[in-house]
Amino acid sequence: MDIGVWTFAFDGQPFALVRDAATELDELGYGAVWFGEAVGREALTQASLLLHATRRLTVATGIARTDLRSPQAMAAAQHTLAEAFPDRFLLGLGGHRSPRQFSDPRPLDTLRSYLDAMDEAPFGAQSHRVLAALGPQALRLAASHAHGAHTYFVPVEHTAQARSLLGPEPFLAVEQAVVLGTDRDLARSHVASYMIARHQTNNLRRLGFTDTDFAGSDRLVDALTVVGDVDAVATRVQQHLDAGANHVCLQVLTADPQRLPLAEWRELAALIPRHAA
């Protein structure tokens, strides 16, 4: 399915509530649920729990951090989940760099070596994976060493460029931040929280944004978020699909980021029939 959910909110809730939410997302007809790995649950363990809680839904890591696992451990975990839940687990890879890696002038070479080591591990090349990728070199690596890319915090213009760099076949999953309603301050706060991330601002500079935009311009907020009703979200989703995305995962922004946005997910489920693959 073309429409999925992306969320940070699972980590702030007891898993019993997370399990029930995942079951409901499955019943609502979403194609996938994506979650990050930052300060909460271990991603691959949580993926297993979510797969057990659902019947049809694809569970995708967005992303599982390469700095926390050896390539062999990552490959073994991926194979285990893919074997237990055929065609329902998607491994998204990427992550925070260690202090040593921040001084590495060739971080993509490090990631390429990691992926090669995964492929050399027992069962390492059996399952699909996507890479967190923004820049041209990372997107080309996603095309050559994975089955595609997962992009985050990007405007539609980036989706078109990513498709051009990936080529026609690789999978492209795009995260899109959404505020249902009129709270532009919430959208602006979300955008501002990423302005300390150099890889994000570098990516936006390549798309023509400047320091003036990074101070909170309407142009940047409107490019990276959707503030409005379901129809406004539908329009943005279609723009990403027309630009070359295969899948758009919606991150609902709320005033309480720890709250599970169940009401919003139910409302946005109206998009699913419009964008059925």
C-alpha cells in the first residue's frame, strides 16, 4: 500500500497500548508502520513484537542504527524476522555516527563496508533493506547496495531528485510530517528542532533553502509539513507519489509528542482508498 504511518510515539507508551495501536493500524488498512530508534526500545525487538501483534501490516524500522550492532548481528536479526514473517518486515538502516565516525572523512565508505559485511554473513543477502539517504552519494549507495531509500524531513522537490538518482526500480519511501488542524506553530517547532542537524540543513541547502529559511521561514515550514485537513494531506501525498515515491509514511505531529495519535490515524485512514497501490 502507498500509505503508512511513521511515529516516535511508541517509545513513550506501555507496550500493551502500543500493541493495541498497531493492531488498529492493521485493521484500518495502512500498508506499513515505521518507527525510529533513538532513546527508547531496541528496534528489532520492537519490530518482532509489532509483527506478532498484526496480521497484514508491514513493520519497518526507520531506522535501525548501524552504530549499535555489528553487521553480523544486524543480518542475523533481519533474517530471523523475515523468515518468521514472510514479506512483512522491512529493515531500514542508518543512524547516528559515533565520535570516531564523525571524524571519518569517508562515512559512506564505512556504511558500504558495513553493508558488504552484512551480505557476507550467513543468510545476509536474503531479505530486503532500505537505507536512510538524503544526499546524492547516499542515494546512489541505496540503489547499489540496498533495495532503495527511506527519506525523512524532505520536500517534494527532494523526492523527484531522489527518484532520478535512484533510477526507476529501487523502492522509495518518504516520510511526511502532518498537523491535522491549523496549528502552524506546532509545525514550525517541528522544523526548528531539526535545524541543529547538519545533514538536514546541508540537504536543504542543496534544494535552495538558506539560513534565512532555517530561522523559520513560512516557505520552509510549508515545504516540509502539511497543516490542514485530510484533503490537504491527500494533495501532498499525491505530489510525492507523482514525483516518484512508492510509499509515503505520515508522521502526525501533536502538542504532546508522547501521545499516541489514534484519533488522527483514524481520520487519515480515509486516504487509504484514494492511494491504494
